[in-house]
Amino acid sequence: MISPPKRAGLRVAKGKLRMHDETCRQILVRIARVTTCTDLDRDGFQSLMGFFEYLGFQPIDTSAPRPGR
């Protein structure tokens, strides 16, 4: 099972890609072989994020220094 922040990241990717719920569920089944994000494991999460990046999603680099920190 993946952490809540990773599930939130998937929701962000889904929104940025303007993906419908049904389309996202179909991708979950085909790519990660699960029916909900709650059932994702680490490998499924990595596969799903890789596919979202292939579709054009660009995650922000959280390891980069941010102004004011």
C-alpha cells in the first residue's frame, strides 16, 4: 500500500492530465493490475507514474531547494 502523499500525487497527475475517473480506473487495471489507488504497491505506483509521465505529466522535483527555506 502506498502512502497518502503518493495517492495525492496521483490525484494531481490525474487532474493535470484532465483524465476522467473511468479512464483512470482502466489505467489502474491495465498498468498496475489493481482496481483502486488504495491497493497500489510501490512497483504499481512507479509504473503508473511512469505512464503518466509518458502522457505528459511533469512532476515537480521535491528535492530541489526552494526559495525561503
